[in-house]
Amino acid sequence: MIRVFNRIFVYPQIPNFAKNSFRLFHIQSDKVMISLLILQWIISTFITSIYYNTYLYGFFGGALIVVPIIILFPYLKGERYYRYFIAIAMMLFSVIYIQQYLGRIEMHFHVFIAMAILTLYKDILPIVIAAATTITHHIVFNYLQLYEISLFDMPVMVFNYGCGFDIVILHAIFVISELLVLGYIIRMQIEHSVHLNITQDQVSKLNKELEHTSLHDSLTGLPNRLYLNQQIQKVMKNAIKNDEKFAIIFLDLDHFKNINDTLGHDIGDALLQTVANILTNNIDEKSLITRIGGDEFIIVIPGFKNENDLLPVINNLLKEFRKEFFVKGYSLRLSASIGVALFPDDSTNINELMKYADIAMYQAKSDGRDNFGFFTQKLNKKIHNEVDIINDMQRAFYDNEFKLYYQPKIDVKSEKIIGAEVLLRWHHYEKGMIAPNIFIPISESTGFILTLGKFVIEESAKAIKRFEMMGYDNLLISINVSTRQFQNTDLFQDLQDVIIENDINPKQLGIEITESVMMQYIEKTLLALKKIKDLGISIYIDDFGTGYSSLSYLKKFPIDTLKIDKTFVDDINGTSNNKELLINTILAMGKTLGLKVVAEGVENKEQYEFLKQRECDIIQGYYFAKPMCEEDFLRLLAKESKE
């Protein structure tokens, strides 16, 4: 019996997350029950009172039950005690009033229906109270019948069931049996509801996790581009409403690729997590920090009146990124480039603001990195011009608008041409000559320099062959090799191929690389340069003195010639007291290492005489000749041969 009782009345514990759901369900059930009570009241008391004046007391008695329950609804809705009151009220109507017009069987059926309706609550106690109310009613009114006790001065027969206590006991057994059946049904309802709520909670948690994953970067935990696109609309509405500005800050780490390439992606990932922490700790909570991919971050700073308010934030970020980072046992140095676009100053279109901040960031990189810049329309115009050049370079290449020019190199002692530096020039069919300082940097940033670089190598080799066939078989023609060209192509193979294809003497070919190329990947560069040197090709260090190479590295690399940067030559005409010291040092270094020294950018006699007195080996500059096309270069050679 106890096991049966436990099976029916011991219910699964309702989880905390499901209690609110059950409460909402009980409130809806309360409303249904109140409606049924009002309907019962009208049917069982109001209608019968019309036909039987003696039952008017039932209408007002019913009001004493229904009206308080309606009044208590706003205060007790959803509470268990409220369900008890409703259960008692429903049973009172069922067993006191309707019994006057129903037979015993019909009345018992009505009591069962009333109890069954109470199962809507998914709570056994209202059913227990309803059953207890029914049984108590039968006992009380059979007692009144037995002792002929009248209520409200009404005849005893008004309450007469025409049955004894044996029938009452039997009726109680029926009611208790119904209670057990309905209790079991309620148990199953609760189990189903609890399992349903558990499933819904699991689905809800999963949906929240999926939503968080879709809106946040998995590596750093920062919001991603999708979240940024959602939130920035709200930021814009608030800015318009409050007549304020907001800034989009585009932050990109400098040389981050080098860390991934040299130390591995696990170190790069750990560094990005460190960067996310730096941004979070140095940007206030009202701002939005997002990672949109790679080493690119966008910060949205709302609610300011003047762009000068941003300067402390930006300068502090740059300062933080200059600090030493310790990541998984590595000590790393880092910097960042920052671009800023303002709403509504620069644009009221979000996509344009994003683009403008990106443009300003790349301009900061072009200006030397570890820097920041605000977007301007002048900058926008410059970028559009660059885009036009990018789009036009491909066409120009296939239309043969790129030509090789030659700037002669003069031996200081003999004052004879011993070779030339090859320079690339662009003769645009509409715009005329486009300066190399315009298209070369753009070609490097887009990667088109790889195509142009290979073109220069191939055309220079062909020119050397033509010079040789004309009798100029001792000229040394040098070509410039960009950082990107050195890193991204098999330069050795390209040089070897053109030597074989054109059947030229490799001693007539030289390559000019900058100190930055030489020092960036030392071991890799050293290996590549040794292979190129083995071909017989000469190697020049261009713009020497502006980089950071040391004497020990110069001894290690297979270098033939140092080229003094033009800025040092320019100082010869200046008032600097260090001009002699700097140039003398470079010349002395060249002699110590057994290297030739070329001074480029020599533009006047004073510079020439200064360098000649200090035994500089080779001169290159406008003082002797500007860069010229092949025909003019050949004429100059021919003229020199006649003299």
C-alpha cells in the first residue's frame, strides 16, 4: 500500500529553471478555474434561484465564495494556497447546490468531473483537498439528517440524501479511488512537464552557446564582425539621438606574420590572446572591442564631442604595444598601426566608416608603422588614385608601357663608364611618365612587383647580350631586387635561367639589395646570396648606412659593393659637422672589407671632388648623367669610345 501511495504521490523534484514555467502555467490555470467557478455559480445558484425563491440564499452564499477568490487573484495568482481555495470552492458548488437537482449517480459523476478538472494544475494537493471537502460534506450533511438539524431555518429534507452512513462510506471509497487515479495521472503530467522543461532548458542553453559562438571569436573571446555589425547600428542611433560622435578605430599589429612564420602559430595565437587582454584592460566598458580576423581589431568608442578626446586613448594603446611581451617563454617586441574614422564627420554610412578607418590604418603603416592617423578626404583621394594605378598597371604591362632606363656608373679614377643601374620607368599612354616613387611602392604592396621584378631580370639579361654583341662586353649592369621579390620568388633560379637562356657572362650582371632585405631572415638570405654569388653575379648593398647591419654581418655575407645612400651625399653641401665622419667611416669600412664603394646621388662638382679626394671607387648621379633609355645610353657609350 505504501509503495502504491509513494508511486502516486511522490513526484519528481521540479528543477529551479522549470519553476517559473510551472508558475506561468498555474496562473493560466487559475484563470480557467475562476471562469469555471463563475459559470458554476451562475448555473447552480442564480438560475435555480429564479425558479425557487427559497434558494436565493445559495446565490448570495455562492458570492461569498467566488468574489473573494476573484479579489485575491492579483495577490495570490500562481500560489499553491490559491489553488486550495479554488478546489474547496469548486467542490462546494458541486456537492451542495447541484445535488438538489441531480440523482446520486449523476452527482457523483459531477464530483469526479470537478476533481478531474482540477488536474489541470498538475498538482495533487488541490485534488486531495477537493476529495476531503466532498467526503466531509457527506459526513456533515448525513449527520444533520440523522439528528434532524436544520440550517438557515430550512427544512431538513433540503439536505436529505436519502441514504445512510454506509452509502457515505462507499461514496468516500469511490472518491478516494478517483483521487488515486487522478493522482497517478498528475504524476505522469508532472514527469512529462519536468522532462519537457529539461529538454527546453538544454535547447535554450545550446542556443545561447551557439549564439555566443556565432557572435564571438573562438580564440580571444572578443566579439566578432557579425556582433560588430549588429551593435554598431545601436551606437549610431544613440549618437544621432544625443548629438554625439563615435569613432571607429582600426588596429593592426605590425609584422605579426613574422611571428607566425618564425615561432609558430601557437605562439601567434597566444600573442593574440595577450593583445585581447591589453585592449580589454585599456578600453572602457562602454566601448566595443572586436576581432574581425587575423591580427586586425576594430574598436568602437562612443559618446564624445571632440576628436582630441580620443588622443589619450590612442596614445596609451600605442604605448602599451611598445612594451615587452612574454609569451610561452618568448620575449617579444610588438607595435601597432591605428586608423581612425569619425561619425558623422567622415561619413554617416557605417560601411564607408569601416573602409575609411582601414585606409587610415594602412596610411599609418606606410608612414612607418607604430603610428596612428585620422582619415581625411585628401587621404581618400590619394587612395582612389592608388586604386586607379593598381587597376592600370596590369594593362600597362601587357601594353609594353614599362621600359628599362640606365643610369651610368662612373669609375672615379678613369672617369669612364663601367656599367649602369637598371631603373624601371612607366610611360603611360595618356598621363605620360609616371614617377617610380608612385608606382613602385604600390606594386610592392599589391604583389605586382613580383611580375615587374621578373620582367626587369629578363629584359636586363637581353640588354646585356645586346651590349655584348655591340662590343660592350665589360659593362656591369645591376638590377634592384625588392624585399618581396627576394622573399617570395626563387630568385636564384630566375637569375640562372636568364643567364643560360641569353648566354651571357654572369660577371656582367649584379643585384642590388637593401640592408633590410639582408637582415630580415639572416640565415635564409645568407644561403640564397651564396648561391647567387656562386653563379658569378655581383652583389651590391643599396642605401648603405640607413639600415642596421653591423661589421660582423657584412663580413659574413658575400658582398662585392657598398652603395652610400644619397642622404649622406646630400650632406656634403650642408653644414653638418658629421659629413666627413660618416662618409669616411663608410669608405674605410669598404676598404677594410675589401669592397668597392659606390656613391649615388652625386649632383654637383663639390660632391664629386669631395668623394674623389677620399678615394671613393664609383660615382653615380645627375652630375654625370640622368637615367636614360637604352638608345641614349648606347649613344653615350659610343661618344665615350670616340674620345
